[in-house]
Amino acid sequence: MKTSFPAPQQMAPDVWLIDLLEQGRPFRTGAYVICDTYPILIETGAANSHAALLAGLNAIGLRPTDLAYVAVTHVHLDHAGGAGQFMAKAPQAKLLVHPRGARHMADPSRLFQGASDVYGKRILDLFGPVQPVAAEQIQIQEHESVISTGKHELTFFDTPGHASHHFSIVDPSSDIIIAGDAAGLRFRKEFTGFSFDFVMPSTSPVDFDPDAVSRTMALFRQRPESTILHTHFGATPKAEALDETERLCRAFAAIINRRYDEDESITGLVGELSDLMEQRLTELGHHEFNLEAIADDFAINAMGLLHYERRRRRKLNAEASGQTPATGASDGSSPH
């Protein structure tokens, strides 16, 4: 039976959103394409999304061999797990990647192991295998570097908080910031079954840092662009995305700071995160929703918060005892 794929959605005159059907579910994860003299694909998704990505490109009128650039906002598997598989079909293209993530594209073994530590035996079912990208195809994009695709001048900004190996791409001519997971996730009503969309941050292992989130939100606020494009999923007015992401990151961090102990259970923390989110959605005027629909997101957020608070306290203890604390910065091997 032939698989039916969603039609790409036009987000701006030259900008398209391809639904990658992560885990077979629409409106969860997307890739963006800017059609120009030198076309660029932003995000490849996981290897399991390869067929959906190729179908979406074909619907736009592009083949992998037409692309000049492929960019991944960060190297978590739902964003870049399929990069090796895709780049083998686009040998002429450069893979644009954050400096901290580049080596994990050339050798993804540690990246895959880090994700396996979280997802266990489900890893292949969730994301598929991870293949390396040829070293000569990898191009590191530094903070404030610029790529011209023809009509579009794209600026890359280092935007940590969700991940230390995260950049976002600003396209002034389209009035957009393609922000990966840096400005939260947009949960579409088509995905959740609710009657409304909403924004919630991802605090997944192992790099969550609320102070870095605030710095990234401040950087975005200084920009004139009015719209955030999320990998998960679609467009949010910038003010809403930034305000909700920063507010909830701080609230999540306050919860783990208050209740942390070495034996903290994921289940207990998930319950409190869910209660807080329910309260916030009610404040926003939403009713009749069941957050069990996104239980997996709360579980991953809880894991990241536990890791963040454990690292923070160890650093404080080391400083108090006069030791030189470890930086705690990840090299990109975190999972999602």
C-alpha cells in the first residue's frame, strides 16, 4: 500500500514546512525549506522520517541533489538523526551545524548511545539508525555567521538553553526566526486533540539551562522579526513564544529546585509539571483538555530537570569546597 504524506505548507513566499510524520504522527515535527537560487533545507528529522522528507521535497519540486545547504538546528535525533542518510543523497550539499555538534555528525556513535541511555530498546523504533556524514560535507556555522541563498541572507545565532549545541536561523526578508527548540515547542491542536494550540518549553537531557534560555529570549527580543518557526511545530507570534518559554522554564526550574533529592522519582516530578501546566493553560482561558496526551514530553522534561539540578548542585558544592567545578557543558550527545 502506498503511503500518503501530508502536503507541504507554505509559511512565507519562499518558505515551506514539511511534516516529517515523526513516529507516524502528523503535526509533531517539521523541516523547513527556503526555495531560492541556492535552496536550503533546515532539519532532516530522524532516519525514520526519511520517506516523508523526500516526499515533501518532491511535492515542492526539489530533489536532494538540488539543495545547496542542509542545516540542523541541533543534533538531537528528532532533528538530525537522519542527516547521514539524507546527506548521502545530496553529495553536493553542505551540512551546516553548530560547532559543538559537528563531530557528532561525523561520528554519531556517542550521540546514539546518549539517546539509547534515555530511550532504551525503543530507540530504533522511535528514531531509526544513525549514519555518519562525510567530513567534507560538514560546515560549522559560528555565531552571527551569514549564508546567502540568493534573495535571502540568513544569519546564524548561537541560542543555548535547550541544548548547548543549538543555533537558530534568522531570515529578515521573510520576517521569521527558525528557532528549532530554542523558543519552545508549539503543540498543535491537530496533534493533541485539544481545541487550542499552546507553547511549552522542552527541558530535555542533558543541557537544559534556564539562565541560558533567558539570554536566548533576550537575543530574540532584540530582533525585529515577528514570527517564530518551531521544529515542533509551525509558527507562533514571537512575543507569545518567548514569554511562554521563559515563564515556564523558570517555573519548571523552581519546581526541581524546591523538591530535588537524589532519589527523586520521575513519576512524582511529572505530576507536578503537569499540574503547573494545567494551571497555566487554565489561566490562558483554556478548558477541557487532558495532558495525558503529552505525557511523554513531561517525562523527558523531568529527566532533563533532574540532570540540570544535579549538575547545578554539584557545581555549587565544588565551589563551596574550593574545588574547580566542571563546566557541565554537553558536547552534543544528549537525546531529544
